[in-house]
Amino acid sequence: MTPSTAEQFRQKELDAYQRELAALSPEQRNEQAWFTWKRQAGDRLLADPTRPEARPLVRFNPDFFDRSRPRTDIQVLIVGRLYRDLHESDDPQYQRLVDFRRSFDFRSLVSFLDQ
């Protein structure tokens, strides 16, 4: 089965990140990594942290979760935002995000903050 265009694009991005990471020194690999969505063609994938639009990349910490709780318990609630261009997309994953963002009332989460 031939990978979709979106899958090919993601693999190309992943391969580029892996090449860039392989070129880092051990000291650089232990520093906080940064990214930006505002890349120009040919720019490196990891961003210069001094750029105002740079955002930190993070590593998943499996010890963050309380494994004594039932697997169905909600332990983390992540609220992200889509940027201003909520455009229709042929990518079904992105389109689900767009549809969710347009329909969800984020004010309904306020009550969770006090628990």
C-alpha cells in the first residue's frame, strides 16, 4: 500500500528532524529544543530560541501519570489552539481539529480549574 501524501510529508519531516538531531553535539542534545511554525524553505527545523516566535519542544514523561488510578480517569487536559487560519483541509486529522475548535465551548472548562 502506497503511503498517502500526508504520510509521505510527515515521514520527510521526521527524517529531516532526525538528520538535524544526529548533527548535534551531546551538549546540544541535552539542551531545551525549540521549534517555530514560521520557517522558510531551507530553514533548519529546530529553531533559534532567541527568535520571538520560537516555542519549546518537550519530551513526554511517563512518570507524570498516577498509575494507581484507573486507566479511564482523566489525568491531563490539554487545551491547545489553532491559529487564525481555520481553513478547510483534505487532511482528515486536521479537519477534525478545525471542526472541534469551531464547535467546542472552551468556557465549559472553567469549572475544572477549581477542582
